Amino acid sequence: MLPWSATVTRLHCCFTMQIRLVENSPATRPLYAFFAQASDTLRERIHTKFEGYSQHGDVYSCKGLKILNARIWKYHGTIYKLRVDNGKESARVLFVKTTNGDLLILHAFLKSTRKTPSKEAKQAIRLFHQVGDLTTVIWGYDLVLK
């Protein structure tokens, strides 16, 4: 087991940015399946990227960060798409910044083609439209292995 903190937070400008996951349910099972199948190193790299955002207190621009194109995918809002590579494994993590400043991971998948697969984008968009109704949990290492 990796030494992950149960809570990844940092005080920044009078608020605490937490890294959260949508709770494990039938609708979010692909996210948890991804984390269960990904290597420990890949999970650690993903966690490190999000920990950087948390410590910075905001989502900052970097080489591996893009925004899922709202015009192409026909949704309103901002879903971030983070690229994380680990040797032959290349993952994409789709997440949003909530109204209270937390980062909420909606979906993740291993990348195998040049473009974002429709199935993967639609899964994130479906959850994005339900953000206000979703139960979330603070990201801890033990949560991604269930």
C-alpha cells in the first residue's frame, strides 16, 4: 500500500481545496474500475498531479492539461482533461472545479487512441450534469481500490 493521505488539502486564501471523487455507485463504476486496474505508479502520478493543484490552490496551466471542448461535445461549462503518462500507460482524468473550490474527479480511462473516445467523454459529461446531486468523497488511496 502506498503512503497516501486520507485527505489532500491545503489552506489557501481562506478556503481549503480538497480533491474529491464521485462516490462509488453503478453510474461511477468505470472510474473505480480504472483505479483498480491502473498500476500503482500511474495512480501515484495522478495523485501527485492533483496534489500539486491542491497545494497551489487552483488549476494551473501545464503541458498535460486541456479542456474538454464544449462545442464538440455539446455541453456548457468546463471539464478539465489531465494527461498522465507512465511508460506504456497513458491515462486521461476528467475533472471539474466545483463552486466551493474543490477538484472533483468525474472519470478516468486509459488512452489508446489519438482522440478522446466518445464513450469516455459522454460518461464525464453525464456526471458533470449531475454534479449538484452527486455524493462525493475525499480522495484517499483506499477509496480507489474498492
